[in-house]
Amino acid sequence: MAKFPVGAIVKHTSGGIRGVVEGFIEQEGRPTWYRVEWDSGDFTSHAEKDLMWATTERPMMHKKLV
């Protein structure tokens, strides 16, 4: 199962450039590859191990709902 869904905002492990996942290819027994459109406008393909989430923010509950 793919770690990053289509539309996810990711960044490359080597730098701070961010991009959006446009698609991915999953094959049994092989690493998942992603097609990413970077902020610069370029499209490239990368293995899942080369990408990470661009943000660590998560939804938070600020008050207890009754």
C-alpha cells in the first residue's frame, strides 16, 4: 500500500523543495514509485524511500467535546 496518496504534499529527503504527488506505481515485490510535481514546475519520479511528508502537523483536539 502506498505511503503517500495522490495530492499529498511531500519533500525530497535531500532538500527543502516541496511538491505534490501526481500519481504512483505499485508492483508486488518492488518499491513504490511516485510522480511528483515540484514547486519549481518540474515533474520527476522517485522511490518512496526518497520522499517524506512536507509537514509534521497533525489535527489536534483543543477542547473536549461532550
